[in-house]
Amino acid sequence: MKLTISRKLLFSYLAMAVLTVLASAYALFSLQQLDRLSHVIIHEDVFMVDLSKQMIDTVLDQESAEKKYLILKDPSIAEIFWNRSREFRRRIETWERKQNGTDGKRRREVLGLHERYDALFRTEEALVGANRLEEAVSLSGREGHALVTDMVEVLRSLQRESNRDITGRLARMKSQAVRAGRMTLLLSGFSLLVGLLLAVLITTNISRPLKRLEQATDRVADGEFDYDLRIDRQDEIGSLAYAFSDMMKRLKVMEEYNLDASPLTGLPGNRAIEKEIEKRLAARTAFSLCHVDLDNFKPFADHYGYAWGSEVIKEVARIMSEYEARHSDEKNFIGHIGGDDFILMARPDRVEAACRHLVGEFDRRMPKFYSEKDRQRGFIAAKDRKGVQQKYPMLSVTIAIVTDDGTRFKDPLEMARVAAALKEYAKALPGSNYVRLEDVEAGVKGPEPGVTT
């Protein structure tokens, strides 16, 4: 027989006074409230955060397909647009089923905007078919972007509201857990007059996990999602602890997305980089992954100090960010792996232009980080790890370019490993340079080191 809290209390408190019964009822009621709150957070609030993010990504993919179609006039791109449209509608249906008809006003608003966007694209297809491309482009810029912006804003407002609901419900869980723990302890202590031994056992049995839940709620409210509950029970508290642990895992993932950015450069970190590679591989659309690394950085940092070395890293981040800002329509992505390693993702037809710009700007800006004496002689003199004085060349940048359309590499780790290996090969070349994997495999000599065009 499964010993739930109800049965434990029933068998143990038959001889105890009404206060013990009230304590039991209060404890159960509090647990049910906490369980309901955690259920709402997991199955409603977190669900809406995830769903709205997916819908935003889908509608932005539609907008991207629309713009590409107006440029290329390729029917296969139009089919991509309609595939994303069907995917968006399926998520609307999931939203309606999950919410059981609630929040219908905003759902209808989003659906209405999406239907208007689909109708607008049909009109654009007709205009393109009639060789009225300028009218189609004008219609897209005048109405299409506004519809996408309105949809994204509504969905983001849903995200913000869901996040606020999560915070509010966590605070309520903390408050209820505190009240439940204190009231259970108070009533159980008073019932010692009837049955000291049983009261101690029951109080310990209930108050300890409640206290841990209180502590866990407090930690989660403070942003700590790795707290170990260690409540292994086959009753309501065990069920609540399991649901709470699952909730903490989901919240941790959400928090990691926000905290993943590099504190030095503000660029997306390793988790975001891996997710971006994974998304592009899954899309089966060709893209180039560039591993950017600084040569001779450690001797530079040892010589000038790591604070000055950090300024160099921030300068590289600025170069990449400035380029990305000027070419944001090309779906570029930049990230900071850590230290002097960066990642750039770009379209294969634009990646060399991006690399040439990075190499050229790097070589143009780096001299200002050296003393006048080191600039004039073209190297720095510093001791190596064995204490021997060595001459180290000026800083240079190496870029390894690996391109795939989702058919060569099975996962982001494999693609990143190949890029890292290619980078090590490229670092053997003098000066700043970039090397493409296909050129190395074909035995073709890449661009001259440090040369930009």
C-alpha cells in the first residue's frame, strides 16, 4: 500500500485532538496549492514563453523567405514561405488546444495579422508573375514589414507577460511554503500534549521537505537553479519536488540564454553559438562558419598586461560588430568563444568579403596598441616560459572558413572541430590571413597573408 501523506496522518492521528486534524488539512491544502502553482508555471507560463519564441522565429523566417523571393523570384523560395506559414498555423492550433480557449483575443489578433501577411504575399507573387516587381517590392516594404512587426510585438508581449507570471508565481510559492512550514510546526508543537512522539515524527516527516521546498523557492527566486532538493518520496511531497525540480531545469535553460553572453565583449557565448550552428545545419541552407583567432596574443598580453590584452579583444569584437551592423540583412552571426577566439557565420557568397574586411581592419587598428618603440622595430621582445628572451611578431589574425549545407557535418561539434583543426593549419601561415577548407582540400593556395581586397 502506498503511504501517502493522507494515510500517514490518518493512521497516526486517530487518537490525537482536532488541532492535529487541522494541521494535517492545512498541510495538504498548502501542498496542493504549491503543486497547482508549479503545474501552471510548467504547463502554461513556460509553454507560452517557448511557443511565442518559436512563432517569432517562424514569422521572421517567413519574412526572410519573402525578401529572398522578391530578389531571386525563385518558386522554391515561395514554397519555403508557405511551409513556414503552415508551421505557424500549427503552432496557433497548439496554442488554442493548450490554453483551452483562453486568451482568444490575442490569438485571433495574431491569426488575423498572419492571414493578412499570407494574403499580401499572394499579391506579391501575382505581381512578380506579371513582371511588376517594383510594385511587389513597394508593397512588401510598405505593408509586409509592418505586419511582421505587429505580430512580433504581440508575441513578445506574451513572452513578457509569461515571464512576469513566472516571477509572481515563484514569489507566491515561496510565501505559501513559508506559511505552511511555520503553521505546521506551530500546530504540531501544540499537539505534543496529546501525542509527543507521534507529533515529532509527523512534524519531522512534513516540515523537513517543506523547509527544503521553501529554501529551493528562495534560491530560485534569487536566480539559483542548481539547488538539489534531494526529496525522494512516493507521496504528494515527492510529486511536488519532482515537478519543482523539472521547473528549475526549464528555468535554468531560459536563464542560460540570457547569461550566455561574454561579459567582456557582450557577444553571444558558447551555448548560443552551438544553438545557431545547430539551427543552420537543420535548415539545410548553405552557410560558412569562420573560426577567428589572434596570433601571438599570449606574448602580447604577457608583455603589455592582460588588461591591455582585453582591450585588443574588445577591439576585435567592435570590428566584427560594426561589420555585422552594416550588413545585418545578410543573416550574419558573430559570437565570442572566449579568450582571443571568435566565431563568424555568414552566407558563403559573402563570407570572403567579411573576412577581408576583418583582416584589413585588424591590421589597420592593431598598431595603436603597441608602444612607439615596438611599432618601429616590428616585434616585441619578451621572455618565454623558460626565461629566454625571444622576439615575437606583431599581432595578426587567422580565420578558418568551413562551409556546409547540413549534408556534411552531423552536428555543431563536428563542424567546430574541423574549423578548429583548419585554424591550426592556417596559423602556420605568416601574417593575417583567412583560409577556406575547400581550397585546402583541393590544394589551392589561399590569399596572400595580410592582403585585403
